[in-house]
Amino acid sequence: MSAVEHRYEVTGRRERYAGRIFSVVTDEVTMPGGGTAVRDYVRHVGAVAVVALDDAGQVVLIRQYRHPVGRHLWELPAGLIDVSGEDLADTAARELAEEADLTAGTIDVLVDLHSSPGFSNEVIRVFLARDLAEVPAGQRHERSEEEADLQVVRVDLDEAVRMVLAGEITNASAVAGLLAAARARDAGWSALRRPDAPLPR
């Protein structure tokens, strides 16, 4: 039996910043017991990430510079949900091709996460990609800006899990995706969802 939950309603909104990827807003929200409170947060377009697992049980990791933290991080191939109307599995396939020069014969939903719900509404869907093949050399995406120095490696999934637990991988979608992939593998892939499963909202 669950308790009756308060219905939090937005009674006012002020946009502080609007950009291509995110905006910053201030909402006035009704609180339990009466009254309202002000909440500042980031409204984000959302993202996808891909655990690409090859036939040898290795996953693809990329090392990319992230300016907000001022250093390179180990991550999964990933990208923004920024093409209107594009199917999320297609977004994942596009990012896998652009960042790792790979295609996938099979794509399933692995896990969904709210990356930092204390200050952002960002939702990230992590896909599992299998049956991998190389993108032909003449059809590969030309990388620019931070992606120009991407390092792409393959490591055993269990080694990637060790890197997570050792604090060597800290990117949220990579941590969630790699741990979920190891658990899903150990369960015989029985918990995977269809690529068109609805996103949590």
C-alpha cells in the first residue's frame, strides 16, 4: 500500500538561459502543507549511449576530453537526442558509427537513467549493441573539435567493470551501462527491452 503523494504543480516559470543543448529555468512549485518553493534546474534534450559488445566479450570504450571537469574521461559512444523525430535506436546507431566506426546487427535497450535529477531533467537511454561490424573506411565520419582526438579501445567487459569499481570510469552513463551489461550477460540477456520501449518521463 502506498501513501498518497503530493501533486507538485508549477505555478510559474522563468527562463534564465536558453541554448542548443539545454536551458536553465526557475520554477515556482507547490509544496506539501501549502505554499510554494523556487527550484532552479537544467532542461536538457536528453542523450543516448551504447555498450557495444563484440563476439569476444569486449566492450568499446572511448576516451574523450570533457571541459566541465577539465580532463579526459573513459566513456561509452554517446550523443544527444537532437535530431527531431529520429528513433532513439537510430540515434544510438549513428553515434556508434560516428565515434567508433562500427555498425550493429542487434540493438536492445539496456538501462535508462536520470543522470542528475537534483538539478537536471536529463534522461539517458543506454543501448546494448551486438553483432558488430566495421564501417568501411571510405564511409567513416570525420571527427572534429573534442572528437578529433578520441581514443577508441576494446576491453573485456569484466575489466571494464573492474575499472568502474576502481574509480577509473566515472561517467554516469558508462558506469550504469557497463554494470547493467555485466548483470544482463550473467542473466543470459533475459532482461533486455525492445529498442522502441518508451522512455521514462
